[in-house]
Amino acid sequence: MTAPLAELHCHLEGAMPVAMARELAAREGIAIEDAIAGERYRWNGFTGFLETYDRIAALLRRPEDYRALAHAVLGSIARQGAIYAELTVSPDHARRSGLDPLAYLGAVAAGAHEAERRHGITARLTVVGVRHFGVEAVEAAARLAATAAEPLVTGFGLAGDERVGRAADFAHAFGIARDAGLGLTAHAGEFAGAAAVDETLDALGVSRIGHGVRAVEDRRVVERLAREGVTLEVCPGSNVALGVFSPEDHPLRALREAGVRVTVSTDDPPFFGTDLAAEYAFARTRGLDPVMLTRQAIEAAFVDEPTRQRLLEKLALAALRLGAPPATR
Ligand SMILES: [Zn+2]
């Protein structure tokens, strides 16, 4: 038996199992084999990654596809031992497939409920705006998240190419999401350096940063993360596959030792040849305790307090059975 796992950073479309991509491609009469190698997707360089990502996401055409995808992805995460997962959902990608954004969110939520019933995993959805689609698009995504009236939508985030625009450009969008009571996170400090993390905290007031690993380049930014209790959604497999860090140089442990709240996630698992169990296994090779990682994830999760307490109790019970040492923060 292993400790219960939790994941805060998994893009729904980017987690599509290869078998499902094959089925959808066959149904739609689209050739996709050149983008597949075994159980993962094949791509070359960051631009190639984005292109393949869009090709895979474009295979999803009907609300039913998204329901099935959410169920499959959460089912897989649950089978690896997770009790909690947040999926990042991108209404802009759905819209590009000709889908109404509310129908999209409803279908994903239906799949998440189904996964909870069948696999016992608790799930929430974070709507993201895509940075390189521009400020207007990100504000539209924030308004959608704020007004969707879908109880599983509890967060708002910023994804896409971090090198486009400044964090402050998106402050209005984050204001809309904050006023609606949504949890806030933004990708930063992956392809842009430590200054981008600093800037994102100043401009957007997020409690979590997607990646944030390049904060390690500036001691003052690391100290700020620790002081302000910001949680990093660290995705080591993604960082290694995209060449941000080598496994040997990955700063997960250094950040933890500096007092930063760290968690591990998969980002886009079949694109990076990873899964949540592999991310936890990597963290363990760095001396990081899985119970600590799951606790930090649940503490930073975008859930209501009764749900958080219920998840923490579930974790504490499992840790007790594992004979793990009592809670340390
Ligand atoms: Zn991401």
C-alpha cells in the first residue's frame, strides 16, 4: 500500500490516453499515427509539442467526448492511488472544436461525477485562459468561470505561452475571478525566469503558481514564495521532457528545503511519458515524503473547507496505517 496521492495540475485535453485518440481519429477519419509512439505522443521541441497538443485536442468534437475523457483521465489518476485531482479545462480549445463553452463544462463535470461515483476520487475544475490568445480571450474565460454556475469549477488560471505579454495585462481577468470567489493560479517560472514569478505574484495575487521552478534562479524570489506560503504545482516529468531541467538538476528538493510549499503533478502525462505515480516516485528519489506532498496539495486545493477537512482526514488515516510519522508542515 502506498500513500494517497493528489494532483493539482493536469490539463484535461493534454491527458487524453493514446487509445482514446486512436478511437476518435478513426471515427473522424483523421490520420494521427505519425503523432503516436507506443503509449505516448510524439513531438519535437516546444513548438512541435504545441502543434501536436492542438491536433490531439481537435479530435474532441462532442460533449460526450469530453465526458468520456474526464472520466477516463480521473479514473486513471484514481487507479494510481489519488484521492483528489484538479483538472485544468480550456473553454477556448472547446470553442475551436465548435462546442459551446457551457456545454463543454457541463460534460466535463458529468465525467468527473462519474469518476467520483466509480472510483471514489474527488475532482475539481480550474478554467484557464490561454495567454497567447490575448487579454480579451483571457477575460472572457474569467467571465465564463465566474458565471458558469457549475459547482465543480472552483479555480481560474492562466496557461499558454508564458513569454507572451506581461502578467499585469491579465490583472483585470484575475479580478473578475477573485470577485467570484474562485481560487487563483497562473503558469510562471517555466520558460520565463524567476522575475516572471515575482511579477505574477505582484500583479495577479495568486495563491499557487503552475511550475514556478525557475524561481530557484533568484534567492529573493524563493524566500518570497516561502514567506508568503505560495504553493508550487511542480511537474518534474514535464520539465525534463521540455528540457527546462535535467532530472539531476531538478530543483524540487532545493525548493522544499528552502521552505517553499511544493506538490507534484503531471501537466500533460502522455505527452511527457509520465503519470502521477511516476512523479511521486521521482519525488521519493529526492527524499520527499509522499504524505507531505499530498498534504500540501490538499491544503492548497481549490475546495470548500468541509471537503478539505474530509480529504485531510482520509490522508491522515492512510498515513497512520502506513506507519508514517505524524504531520509535519
Ligand atoms: Zn501546465
